[in-house]
Amino acid sequence: MFAAVGLQVASVLLFGLVAAGVSDWTSAWFFVLGGAAAVIPNALFALRLAVHRGRSPESYPVVFFLGEFAKIGLTLGLLAWIVHWQTDVRWLPLILGLVVALKAPLFALLIARDAPRDWPEKPVGARPACSERGQG
């Protein structure tokens, strides 16, 4: 989960620099603000899941779904605070930063080094599939 947060931070900062090169530093600032509106709640959610790791498995779905609702609410609250705090909002970089931060965890599976390569594991004694036996 923390790998996804790190990937979010890296992608928002990288694309923020690209936005600064393409447009100006004000657009880059709003891009980073939009990304931070998604990264901060996601980091807090990852921390909450890490703290809950050793507890009973029955309570995990409740913690997960309540955390997701809190993450959505905090993201909306941060966006509202950014719009209230900044006088002249540049909407396109703000929304693009949010979208980049929200889509970055989809690529976390590509860089996860400790992910099992043979998932899902085959049960002991299971017959191999047709393609594994050399047929079909």
C-alpha cells in the first residue's frame, strides 16, 4: 500500500515539473495541489491499514470500508479547502493533478517487487491445465 502512495507522490511531482515546463509554475502548483488532495488521504488510509494489520480478520472489512469513505470525504474536503484558500483557481491543472494521483496506484502492481509470481497458487494434487500438459 505504501508503494502505491510513493508512486502517487512520484507521479504527481514528475508531471508537476512537466506542467511547469509546458505552461508555467502556477499551473504546476495547482497540479501538485490537486495531486496532494488525493495523496494525503491515501497515505492516511495506508497508515490506518498498516496499524490494523495484526488484529482480527473479521474487523478488516469494516476498517477498510470506513477508511474508504473517510478517504473520499477527506479528498472532497481538501479540494473544497483548496478552492476556498486560493483566489484564482486554475481548474484544469487541479483536476489533472487529482486524476494523475488517483490513477497512479493502478501501475503499482507493475513495480511491486515482492508480489508472488505464481499467484494464484495451485492446490496440492491439482491436475495441470491442458496447456501445461502440452495439449491444446
